[in-house]
Amino acid sequence: MDKKNLFNHISKIVQEKIDRLQADISDLQKDIAEDSKSSAGDKFETAREMAQQELSKLSVQLSEQQRLKGFIESLSQEESDIVKIGSLVQTDKGHFLVGVPIGKISFNQLEITGIGAAAPLGQVLLKKQINDCIQINQQSFLIEQIL
């Protein structure tokens, strides 16, 4: 498998999330500006505060997605004998992309689960090699391939 194409695919997914978040933020900012022109009173203040909280939440999500996109683009595409950040690990239980917390994605007819390096499975996988067997949550995983 070509990790460059995988990382490009993931980067596009993250960019789509960024674009959606930016559009949501823009729409919410317009709504807040329009409400401030036409409303007054306690009801207005409550609605405005709720909108501001939503705007803050969207801004945090946007910042996190932008950070993730930059991180993905900086990952090494070289193969390794040991599991490290950015490794695609094939186990007998599935494919895991270590250090990239994106959840499940489909790529080249494979289901790949992106897990953070701080996640329990990510921590256990790091620095392991092919044919190592790891245990987590009463499950064992046999590492079959590292890309």
C-alpha cells in the first residue's frame, strides 16, 4: 500500500471537515450580527450567549482539525520495522493507523482505524514489531505487517 496516497486521502477528509466548520462559523457569525440588529431584552441576550458558546465550540474544533491536517502532512511515509507514529499496522483484528486519531475510514477497499498515540491501543502498539502479540482489554492482536 502507498502511504503517500493514504495520507493524501486522509488530508482531503480533514480538509472537508475544515471547510464545513468554516462555513458553519461564517453562518453563525452572520446570524449573530443579524440578531444584534433586530432584537433586545433578556431573550435576546440568552440566544446571543448560546450562539457565542456554539461559535467558540466550532472554533476549537476548527483549530483541532487544522492542527491535525498539518500533523498528517508532516508524517514520514517511510516504512519501518517497528511501530511508530504514522505507522499503518495490519493485525489479525484489522488495520490501525497509529498516531492519527481520525476514527474509521475506508481506503483501497480496506477499513482503517486511526487511533491516537495516547489511546490505550496506540500506546501498546508503539515500538512493537511484526509477529509481536499484544494484549489489551482481554483481546490479543497479532501484528502481521507494518507499513
